[in-house]
Amino acid sequence: MGPIVGAIAALTVVALLSQSLASMELIVQRGQSAAVLAKVVLFSLPELTSLILPIAVFVGLLISLNRLH
């Protein structure tokens, strides 16, 4: 279970950083607070989860099977 959790954590961090950089327009151009940016990023998390979980399980399984070899 360790490699799968690690892959999920790594991919989630990458996706959240990507999403927050894409939403940085809210702060820079529209003058919104960081709390609004955090809400937008957190509201996009369910959509990101549907993309992250299958990839993370696949990567975790590859790591686990590689360790058996």
C-alpha cells in the first residue's frame, strides 16, 4: 500500500500546484484574496481526483511489481 499512497501524494501535489498556478489570475488581475484562490483550488480537487487515482494506482503497482523482481 506504500507505493500507491506515495504515488497518490506526489501526483496530488503536482496537480494542486498546477491548478493553483492556473488560478493565479484571480489574485493578480482581479485583486482577490488568497482564501478565494484556496477555495477555487479545493473545489477543483474532485475533478483532479478522478484523473489522479487511476494513474497513481498504476504507478504504485508498477513500483510494487518492480520490487518483487
